[in-house]
Amino acid sequence: MEEERITISVPERKTKERLDTFLAGQIGQISRSQIQKLIREGLVQVDGNRVKSHHVVRPLEEIVVVFPKPRSPEIVPEDIPLEIIYEDHYLLVINKKAGMVVHPAYGHLSGTLVNALLFYCQKLSGVDDPYRPGIVHRIDKDTSGLLVVAKNNVIHERLAEQFRSKRVTRQYVAVVWGNVKRSSGTVETCLARSVRDRKKIGVTARGKNAVTHFEVQERLPLTTLLRLRLGTGRTHQIRVHLAYMGHPVFGDPTYGGRGRQLGGLNQKQIALGMELLKMMPRQALHAKTLGFIHPVTKKEYFFDSDLPDDIKQLLDRLHQAMDENAV
């Protein structure tokens, strides 16, 4: 894992806030105490100067944060249950649970899919990063669903080439806010990390091209059930594209999928919406289908996974509300 350096620009209208508090809200998967440690070690500079944690950030200041390269890969194998859909001598297909981070990162070295894989299987690829053995592609922590894992470097490279050349089939299911009027369509934009909030990805002309295809499966009270197919695989792509459409993923706290959508609803709709949000503390997004050419046998494989229980329960309640004509 190489040293990582990020630059954060303080928004023009930013109100007074301590540096450590501000950075804790900007950088994901790292605690305020870990940020304070970085500041003490001189790894955070504001406009080129070392500062203390209580420094009050000011509009347009430029903050540089350096995450040091770890001394050694100290990833500990952990006995964490895995749902293995398929396995052979060359690869595995895993159905990842929501809430599990795919690979370790600074300040988050345990409880990940990689920790679980190292316990289960000692032979994993290591072509990209010692902190990502076997990991060919990723899905977000709070997104559930299918991932393919490589057991050696040759298999990893051949699978990665299929991802790069867009020969891998990836289909997702999402419950989104609102009535998606078009029965199908494509969203194509450029995406890049937000300069205002490092935890977010935004639509911007300076980013990388991203393509998401969608199809309406069912229209439900307050929501729509969509099937989505990735044309590209950018970070947070589906979540950003659906929010860009005005239909954020239900329950998504980062891209407007929680309480913000309750505005303008009547009392009965608000009550139902709040009930549903309590049922779904994460984004209702699942990587349901994964298809690729096996790097050795050359056979075409398609894997499908059941919806997780939380999304099933959400849909059951929505169907009940439809039957009751609740909204």
C-alpha cells in the first residue's frame, strides 16, 4: 500500500469548525482520534503550514492530508463467515453481506472481506496491493452482493482485463425514491471525487466517463424497484447516477436517500416513509448478478444471488402498503 495524499479545499461559505472535526466529516473510514494523530505527526498541513487539531478552518484554505505507508502488511486472518456461491482451483464467487468492507485501509485493518478470505483460503492473488489479496473488483461497504476473487496472479490479471474491456456482466437491484417515469434508459455522465466532500463522488465535466443502464421492475408506494446494469464501474456510480436522476437509492445517507425525501409528502406518506427508513438503515442496493468468462476453462459463467433479508422485508412492506392503498 503506497503513501496516499489527498487535498481538500475548504468551501467558500464554510462556517467555523475545528480542523479535526472538519476532517472527520470529510474523510471516510477514519476516526477523529486517528485524524488527531495524523495532525500531531505533522501529516496534515493547512496552506503549507503545520497546525494543531483545534485550528479553526477558514473558507478557501487548502488542506493536505498524508496517510503514511504502513510498516508492513499486518492483515490478520479472521474467522468471519463467508457465503461462497462458487469455488474452484482458480477463483471464488462471494455473496458479500452489507456492512462488510471489502479490503483493509488506513484505520480499518480488521473485519473486512480480505481478513475473512485469508482465514479461509491462503492462496490468493497479490498483483495490486498486499492489502487487497484476491480482490479484482469492489462494492461499497453497505452494498450487498456478488464479487469474484482470484486465487493467483494470472487469474487476477485475466479477470481484471475482462473488467477493463467491459466483458463482465454486472446487474444490480435497487429500491429508489419516487416514481421513475421512463420504463428504461441510460445515464451517462462524467464522475469525479468531490472537492468539497472527499467522501462523495459528483457529476462533473472533469471526471471519468460513467454509464449506467436501468429498467423499471415495479412501481411501488413512494418508491420504484429498478434493475441496473453497469456499463462502467466507477466508485459509487449507481448511487450517484440515481441521485442525479432525482431518484436516490432508498436509505442512502450519502446521496440524499434518507429523510430529505420526506419533504412535500402528506402525513400518511411521511409516516410510511419513516417506518420504511427504520427498516432500512443502509442503501437498498444489491449486486445481484455477475457474469464472466472463466480464465482457464473459457466457459461463460453467470451467477445470481437472492435478495438479502432486509431488502426482501422492505419490499414486503411496500407490497402490503400497496394492497392497503396506504398512500
